[in-house]
Amino acid sequence: MRNDRTTDIDTVGTLELLRLLNAEDAVVAGAVAVILPTLAEVVDLTVARVRGGGHVHYFGAGSSGRIGVLDAAEVVPTFGVDASLFVAHHAGGESAVAHAVEGAEDRESLGRQAAAVVSGGDVAVGLSASGRTPYVAGALRAARAAGALTILVSSSLSAPLADLADRALLVDTGPEAIAGSTRLKAATAQKMILNSLSTAVMIRLGRTYSNLMVWLSGTNEKLRQRQIFILMEASGATEAACRAELARCGGDLRLAMVCLLSGLEPEAAAKALAAGGSVRAALAGAPAEAGTGCPYLPRSPISIGRCRTEDPTLAVIAGEHEAACFCAGEVPAEVPGPTAADAEPTAGIRAAAAADADAMAEVFVAAWRQAYPGVVPDAVLTALDHDRTARWLAGLIDGHPEGNAAGQTDVAVRDGQVIGFVRYGPRTGEPGGYVFGLYVHPAQAGHGTGRSLLSHAEQRLREQGSDTVSLHVFEANERARRLYAKAGYTPDGSTRVEPEYEATEVRLVKVFS
């Protein structure tokens, strides 16, 4: 079938030629979206097979086969799986990947031979743009006879091979810009589908934490640095703290992440991983650490000194009579709270009560322990005292005069447990509202709680008549500044210096529209 939109493609200028090709490519994502419900079924069925010890096999010829080879090869380094989990079979063998082997795709017997390794617990995915490639037909017939789950990916809505598939992913990409050149839209659709299939399967099998790769091996300097970046993103800890934890865990990224997010020692973290099977499950099942205290050095019974840190997740509380900081376990990347599409339920937010102080102190200490070893002076860590922190927080909630009584403290609660809190309100010298501190338990990161708390505080400040909101962060915290920038905060050019710690802070402001 010829494409009426590109009949003059050989007569137009280069830019227009590219625009024609690009316009055809733009069709693909929408076409793939149509088959997502069926693809979701395929993902869930594949996950069940893989959990039972099965493997995924791709069968294809030409461009289709090469797409399969590419996806199978990239799953291994991305998700740390064995090369036998996703296996690509290309008509004509390995040599046909780089150089076309004419006639190989026409032999159904070659497909049957290739599928001889497929067992009843496996998944066989046939890739055929036309939906009638003999090599793929042979492979699907043999796989079905073996009891495997059979899948067809094709750009033909009337694909004859659909009868050989338990699930058919038929994508209507339409005629190609160059008639018959299925290396264009059809191959693009196949790549999108396989990318989604393998990625979704790996996510469902716990091979990520949030949207971060956690099975990445540090086999070269680039990947080792990427491991550090992933730990920083997940935990909010400094580069130095993440590097030290990764070294302590022998380069095991997952183990280091659980240690940083839970405060567990490597041996206990390893047991939690073995029991849970994934970072998130390990964190959910990790035993609660007994909090040993507030991360502040006391200057008086009620006035608490500022912790010295340059962690990017720092949000500062500063009143006229006392100065302290909340070391936020999750800095919001954007203002809107989670959407209905989020995988995890949103925490409820309510006003804090004095009875919450102990739970808030435990949450506070948990994040401190994972974020600040090697960052704050040893004296600060030695002085940790959970009860003092709880009393201080209770004072803030009850409106103690040294507790900046003008502020409001609200807590985020999930399943009856306090998992985070935010403090906001008017502040001396600030024309609008002020966010004193935002704090989320590190183990709850990725649920959107931080975004919800910030959005909640901003909404309450607006209701109270504020047309702006401001906060302070350390000037060196480039990551925090970027994250708050995404939430609509910009520096107003003013700074302040804390002599006790020689740390410059910048003031960020957001103007409500």
C-alpha cells in the first residue's frame, strides 16, 4: 500500500522531506497507545512466567529481528539480569544481524529449529511487521506446541500469524513513507513495544526503586559514578556519604541504598533484601531502628543549634531566638501532588498534635542517620537524643514561645503512621508566607508525599492571604535549588551567612499566580 501523503517525497526540499518523515513517525506513539491494555496483559502474564523460572524469547527476521536483538542485549546491563532471561533469535543467525541473509525468513523450518529451546514455562514473542513471516510462523507453532505463552507483534491488523498467538499486539501504523520499508514506522512501533514490555516486566520484578536502576554494576568509572548519582537521588545524601556507603557495601548498589534509606547495617540490610526481594519491599519490611536522638547540639534547654551540613535536601528553620534545620528526606520536584495514575496512595495530611511528636522524632532521626554520617561533626552525632527532639517538636506544636509559635505544623499520615511533616506560616522579616521546613521519611520517598506537603503548605498560605512564599537553602546545594526551581521557586538575590558554620544561604521565592 502506498502512502498518499508522501507521493512527492522525492521532489521536495530536504527540510520538507524530513518533515514528511517526522510526521509519519509521530503517528506511531498514538498507534501503540491503542494496544496498551493488551500489552498490560502480556506484561502481567510474562511476569508470572519469569517468576516461575521462565524465559522470554524474541523471534524475528530483518529489521524486526534486529529490534529483538537490541532489546534483549540492553536488558542485561540496564537491569542486571542474566543474559539467558531475554533471548533474541534472528533469522539467519548472528551474521544476519549486520548483513542481510536473503531467504532465511522464508524458511519456517528455521523458526521451528530456533524455538526448540523454548519450554512450557517460557514466553515466545514473534516479531513480524507483515504478520506472515514464515520464520516467525515456525517459531510460534513450535513454542505453542511446547506449552509456551505466544505473543505476536505486528503492524498488520489482519496478520495471519495472529491465530498462532495467545495475545496479538497489532499496531495500525499505516502505510510507510517509503512503500514497504517496514524499517520505518513498523520497526519503530516494535521497538516501543519491546522497550515497554521488557521495562515493565523488570519494574514489576523489583528491578528498580522508584524510577532508578538499582541493579547497576559498577564495571567501569562511568557506571561507578552513575551508582553514586543514583544513591544521591534516592537518599538525598551527599556524594561523599554515598561513596562511603557504597564502598562499605562492597559496591552493591541495592545494599547501599537500603542502608542509606533505612539506617540498617549492611548485614541486616542484606537480610531484609533477601526476605523482600526488592529495595522497596526490603524497606517496607525492615525493622524500625530505635531512634537515638535529635541531630542538634543543644545550646540551652529549649534553644537548639543548627546542624552543620550541606546536604541538598536541607530546608532551614530560622527564628529570632533559635535556629534549626529539617533534613528533608524528599525535596519536592514539582508542586502538584500525585495523580490518580501514581502507583502508591497519597498520604493524608492533617494538623500535628503534641501526641505526634514522638513519631515525628523517630521519622526525623531515621532520615538523619541515613543522610549525615561523615557530614556533621562527630560531636553532633554523639549528642543525638530522641527524647529531646520529641520535646522540642512538641513545643513547636503546642506553640512554645521559643518554638516559633506563629508557624503551623501539619503531618502526613499513611496507614495510621506519621511519615512526614511540614512547618509553614508568617515569619519576621518575610513579606509573605514562609516554609520553615519540609521533612519526609526516606523509606517513604517516591510516594509523592513531599510534593503533597509542599502543595498543601502553599495552598494554606494562599488561603491566609499570602501572595508569595519563600524559604532558604544553602548556596552550595545546587541540586536542591534545581528541584525547588522546578517547583516554581527562584532566588531573589539576597543571601545570609551563618557565622557558626560559615555557610551561605540563598533565599528562594515563589509568587502565586
